[in-house]
Amino acid sequence: MAYRGMLERKVFTAKADAVRHWTATIAQIQMLIGMVLYFQSPIVSVRMVDTAGLLNQHTFFRYIHVAMMILAVVLVTVGSAKAKRMVHDRDKYQTILKWFILALIVILIAIPWPFSPFAGRPYLRTF
């Protein structure tokens, strides 16, 4: 939406503003849910007993994953707030595009992919 709005010089409509607002709101709600799960996680609550390497699954989930996800939500929130205060429609779309893409990149890096050396987890767990 932001890319097309910026490229085609569209008017920043109420719908576009609602998408901006709800994207930031949903990201913040997701962070709250993630924080609840973070403090209940056995991976985080167990003391670090594996000192074989600095970057392992415990380190990834205890520090890296949570810090990067919080950073991503901060980027979405800052981008949304900056876009809200812009005067010109093209600037609003450009600000949303820039900040939300930065947040998306951070989120994609912080996801515990199955091929990651830090958190080798399957897509779906079988019981």
C-alpha cells in the first residue's frame, strides 16, 4: 500500500491511515503476547548450563530474539508516529515504507528458522 501510494502519488486516505494505525497496534499487541510467552518459557527460565559456546539456543531466545523483536516493534511505532505527523501524502507513504521495511527485515532476522544454527526448530512439531 505504501509503495503504490508513494509511486502513484496517491492521496493519503482514511483507509491508509487506518492501516498505518492498526499495523502499529497489532505489532504492539503481538509484543505483549510475546512477552507473556517469554516469561513463561522453559528455555528462558532455566539457568544457562551450556557454556560450550556463546551463541546457542538459550542465548538466542534469552537475549537476541526478544531484543530484535522489541526493536522491530519500536521501528513500526516510530514509523507510524512519524508518518502521522507528516504534512504531504507522498512523505507519509515514504515514511511508512521506509520504517516498516526496516522492521520487517529485523523480524525476518529474529525468527527462529529451522535452518538457523542458533535455534534449530522444525516448522511443525510432532508429538
